[in-house]
Amino acid sequence: MKPTDRRGILRAGAAVAALAGALATACGTEPRPAAAPVPRGPAPAPHAAPAPRRLPGQPAEIAHGPRDRPRVALTFHGQGDPALARTLLGQAEKAGARVTVLAVGSWLDAHPELARRVLDGGHDLGNHTQRHIDINAMTEDLAHAEIAACADRLRRLTGSIGTWFRPSRTQHAAPAVLRAARRAGYPHVLSYDVDSLDFTSPGAPAVVRNVTGTVRAGSVVSLHFGYPDTAAALPLLLADLDRRGLSAVTTTELLT
């Protein structure tokens, strides 16, 4: 083959390759560059929990709600075995009830996930002091420190200091505790008018009798996490309330 013929063949081959490349690009068969990743910001934070509210016409210490509406509030002192706490919350939710949990700060330190568990179930979450000691025996400044310490835990875990404050180891708050609670951000102190006495471990039937014997529309009932008698009694208690036409609601719902 003559050199000129060889050069011609090479030029023709190059032309064919160039044409094939152009056609491939036009038809979209060339690999495309990967799309730039879409920048993502941080995941949205959960909504802050409800905060305390000043209720016009209500006293500084609230023991019950309106007597003309068929509602009651079941309130739990929040400490003790977390498994029992979850059982009680589940029992309430299964019955369509909502409750109020007044959590002890040291309990939240040990079981921080329970703060969100309470709120995710549609329940109220509040403050029951940091160490659950006799707050009425304290000076106002020491009482304030005890309340504020639990409020700090609640704020860190939920974005709020909680909806309610209940003093520890007493049904009624001393004047110094009322003032300390206001300083900490709680316009009202939550008491109760029905005591289940479940913390004495009297047996489930006695817990039910202690409540049903005095409960009526507007009542605020004192119960506790951490006692097996309470877990055994709660389904029976809820069934009795339902027979009477009384709905178990949060304290916020009871009072508003």
C-alpha cells in the first residue's frame, strides 16, 4: 500500500470516530456529571412544651377545677420505677385518658427520656421539686433553688419549665413556697382534693375506694408512679370514672 493511501485511511477513520463522538453527545449517551448534593440544615428541634399560664380568677394554690363540668384530673408524682411509669401512661392512653405528671428533677436526671414520653402521650408535665424533700421546712430562698433546679431540667429536656408546680411532701404550700414558685415562673401551685394514699401500698382495691369514695366533677386526684398497687388500680379506676360519665383530662384541660 502506498503511503498516501495509508494516510487517507487514517484520516477517514479519525473522521468516523469524531462523528460517532458527536452523535453520542447529541443523544445523551455521554456520562453526565453527578448532581451537586443539596445542602441540608440541622433537623428541626421538637416544639417546646407548654409553659405555665396565669389563670384569671384562680387562687395561688389550686386544689380542684370547676364542679359543673364532668371532668377530673389524675395527677401523678413523677418518680420511681420507670417501667411502672410507662405502664401507667400506657394504661391511661389505652382508656383515652390524659393525666398530669409532676416530675422530680433527680428522677429526670436518671431517666431523661421519660420527659418526652409524657409529652408525646398528650399529657401535662410539671415540676415536683429537684430532690422531693420537705419544701415547707425550707426558707424561701432554698425553696426557690429547689424549684428552679427542677425547672432547669425540664427546660433543658423540653424547652419549657412545665405547666405546673406541686410542692413536695405536702398537700398545701406554705406562703414562702408560694412566693418561691412565683419567682421561679409558676403563677399557681397545684394541690389536690382527693388523695389515693397509694404511696402507703394499701392494695389496689383500697386505692380505687380511696378515689371513688370522694371524687366528683372537678376533682384533682393525687397518685404516684413507682407503686405496683397504682398500676393494678388504674384500669379499674378509669372504668369507674367512665361509668359515672367523668372524663380524665389534663389539669390544663380541667382548668381551661
